[in-house]
Amino acid sequence: MTLSANKCQGARAKRKHMTVRTRFAPSPTGYLHIGGVRSALFNWLFAKQHGGQFILRIDDTDQQRNIEAALNPILEGFRWLGIDWDEGPQVDGPHGPYYQSQRRSKYEAAVAILLERGLAYRDFSTAEEVQAERAEAEKNQTEFIYSRRWMAESDEAAQRFEAEGRSSVVRLKMPREGQCEFVDLVRGPMRFDWSKEQDHVIQRADGTCLYHLANVVDDEDLKITHVIRAIEHLANTPRQIFIAQALGYELPAYAHLPFVAEPGSKNKLSKRKLDKYLKNPDFGTLYEYGMKVMRRLGKEPDADTFNPVIVDFYRDVGFLPEAINNYLLLLGWSLDDKTEDFTREEMIQYFSLDRVIKSPASFDPAKLLAFQQRQAGRLNPEERTEQCVRFLFEAGWVEAMPSSDMIDRITRLIQAAGDRIKIGGDILDYPEFFETEKPLEYEAKAFQKRILKPAEALPLLSSYRERLEAVSDFNASELEANLKSFVESQEIKIGQIIHALRVAVTGKAVGFGMFETLEILGRPCVLRRIDETLQYAKESMESSDS
RNA sequence: GGCCCCAUCGUCUAGUGGUUAGGACACCGGCCUUUCACGCCGGCAACACGGGUUCGAAUCCCGUUGGGGUCACCA
């Protein structure tokens, strides 16, 4: 038998007025892989663009327990990213159930049809017997093709095998000549020899069905028109086409996406190789950033999922979902030679499968960071505050419902910070604005260089303190005018006082604009910190003298 | 190993026979500046290799090399 799928390719999809339906089918593994997100995003975009539906189907198996626990992080991840599904878990729809484990009867019915049509057969071989044939073929350096020696196509044959005490699985009776042809929407025409295909098992002795059968049946049931999935599945496509055609289904259109590769390599990005990726400087920086945020929050990250390969990581440290989406969109797809910024609407409008690149794309943490930065720059003050408040609360620096005074303070702070705060967790770099009662921790080097070393630092701070006490209105512009006049009266350069002042009131060598910093801190805090600095400097000098 | 896929700056990519091979990120200079960041200006940097086809190849063909995927009673 020769099956040529090309004429049927995408028949369902091509039918006029047929709604486009795409799907993403995660296994409940407890985490959402960044590569999976990209596949889902492409499916989602394609469906939205065509006014169709995006479906989430859960490829679980019946032996898995605790489905909910393993599924929730995945669903939450998609929700956070705004990749919503029209049908699936927690949504329902006309084609449910959306869990493979609940669809067994459908698979069994399909197997029965295949058997009846002679396109599958009961096979009474044992795993060892098939393995022996495989080994034999390998020894002779020939291609392994199952002998079908334990195939039972008649009831009599079956009874004979059963009399021997054998049990049976169901195998596909795959064609052994001809070719399977289909058009891949990303890669163009594909052609595979049927003779290279095995008689794949589709049902175990205990009656449970295997993935490929389930997959094809589900896609048919869910009226999936476009199967957009990772390249790993390309080689599986012929057998799925065989199953679909054997069952009389119209074929969906296929599109195989290149995988997301490791930073700086072409290997598939894997959750398991965190240690290896950490050696990549950019990846390491990203991970370290995450660890820093966790430390500041006093949290112990889950070693299993706190990983930049997993989408939870980004949510936990304060990335914006739009940045992730935009970055992932450009990982393997481009519109033209310059457009990089896409709103959600633009993504939907412009996405197309024919501009998906064919080769794998490495995950580049530095570029993701750049998208995050750009996206953060678009936020208005309220949104920026919103982005940070969660972290302030988790750090215990503000109440769950901050007072309006506090919100105002936070807003001014974020304004002063400007683009220094790119990621939500960045706000945690500024405890000096929140833990105002605690004594400052001075950066040793800065303290030495700006306070202790210059002979004029202490006297200047001291006399500037008098000025600050007298300032009528403790706001940035007033403070600036005041400092300028102070600088003039002292006949010094502004740098001679301002660096010392910064260390004195924040403990740090670098920070926001000086006057905004003073204003936000407020007079009492500023005066107290100058006093403390003068005191601490005195002590330091005395102890180093002795 | 069989089958299949892929190949442009470090990375993401544009490019479908004629371009000084374009952009972005990163990196390196400079400017701005109270520091840092931003911003601005500038710079470094690529067609894996070898054969064809052609007046002319990053672009088309063949081969080589390299990388990857897949070959389950996993999903």
C-alpha cells in the first residue's frame, strides 16, 4: 500500500469557513519550559490571527497521580503570560474532556476500527522476542523490520498464541513500500520511506493506548486544523498520518518548529542542565540575579523549578510577561530586518508560519534582559509602582496595603530611580529608603574614598548639615538651589560635597539624583544619617590611629 | 549506525543571482553628567569548506565538514 498524504494535506484546514483550531498539549510535569511556551505562543498567535481557537489538552497518563499539583504551575504560567485557552482545563468546551486519561474509550474504539480494517493487528510477541530480532538485525547490519511472526490476523491464530499463554498488544500494520509525503508549513515538502517505519505498538496488553494513537484521535476529536509543534515530532509525523488516514480522518496541516537551543550552542535547551548553563556568563548573571532577589526576600528557592529555563523564574523575580512574549516571538521568527517591538495586537496581526526560521535558535539571556528593559520603560508610574509593591511587601518593607503616603513615597522613589529599576525585584536594591530606622551599612570602599580620605569631607558635611536644617522647603529643587549656593560660598566644586553626602545618607557610592534622594528620605532621616556618619567616621579614625 | 533536519557577525536575525552583506542584543571607545543608569555619537564583528551552473553567487545544484533530531509496550 502506498499512502500519499500530499493531496490530503491540510484538507480540513483549507476548507472554506473552517475555523482554525490549534492546540498545545503539555504533560503535567510541574513546570513550564521556556521552549514549550514558545510553541504555545506560536499556536496561540496563529489561532488568534485567524479568529480561531487555541486549545489546551493535557497529555497525562492514567498512572500519574497528583495531576492537579503537576498541572497548576503550567496553567498559572500560561495565565501569567496572557496565553489564554478557549478550551481546556478549567475552561471546558464542547469537545471535552481535555485530559487524555479521561478519553480512553475513544482510543479503544479507534483501535477496534483499525483492527477491523486490517490496518492494525494483534501481536503476541514478547518484548524479548522483538528485542532479539532487533539485535539480530543489528548484528547483520541490516535494517530492523519486525518479522510479524507473532502477528495474529485471524481468531484461530490468536487462539493458538493464547493457548501458549501469550498475551497481545496491538501494532500498526505499517506499509512497507512507497513513501509518505506531506507539506510542512515551515519546512516545505517532506518525504519519508514507509519501509523505514516500524509496526508501532498502539495498545498495550492491559488495554491502555499509546501516545501517537491518542494524539491523532484527540486532534481529530478536537477538530484541530493546524498541528504546530516542535521539530522532535517531525519524524513521528508519518506514523501519525498513517493512523489518521487509516481512521479516515482529514489531515491537519503540520508545522514543525525548530527547538530552542542552549545559550551559545545548538543543543536543545533542557531543564536538567542548569549547572552547565550557569557557566555561560549571561545565563549565570540572570540566575544570580534571581538568587539575589530570593535572598533579599528571605526565600528558599525551589531547587527544582527555580531555573531560567522555566517560566516561573521570570514571574518570581519580576519580569514582565510582555517582555517574555516579545523575546520568544523573535526566537525563531522575524517580521523583517528591523522590527523588534511588538504589542500583543501586533504579534497577532503579523505572525506567520512561513517566516518561522528553520534552524534552532539559542536562548540568549542578555537579549531577553534587553526586552525586559524596553518593556519596563513603557510602563506608566502607576504600573511601575504596581510592579514593585509586591516585592516590597514580600521583603517586609511595606504593609500589604500601603498607606497613600507610602504609595506616594514609593512612586516618587521609582520616578527618581528611572530606568535603574528594570525588573520588579530591582527595587530590593534600595533598602536604605525603607529601613530608615536601621543604621546604614556603608560600602567600605566608598566610605574610605569619599568620607575618610578627603580632608574636607567631614567639615563640609558638618557645615552643610547646618544648611539642611535651615532649608525652608525640603524638596528637590529647593535643595538643589541650596546646595549650589553652599558650594559657591565654600568655593568648592560640587563633587567635593556631593559624593560624601551620598555616602553619608545612603551608604553607597552610586544612586539616584542626589536631590531627589534627599527629598524622599526626608529631613529627619537625612540629618540623623549625617550625624551617624560623622560619628562613625570619628570612631573609624580613632581606631585606626591607635 | 539508518532515516530526517539545519548551517550569515559571540547571540537573535534581514537577505530568495548584481547590496560598501542591513538591523538588534552583547562588547569596546567617546560625549553628556554630582555617581550610576539612560541617552547620543562612533567602533569591532559573519556568508562553514570544496566543487560546479552563471557575465555575476550568501542566494541555485552536488559533495564534504560540522551541529541537531529521531529510531520505545515514554509523552
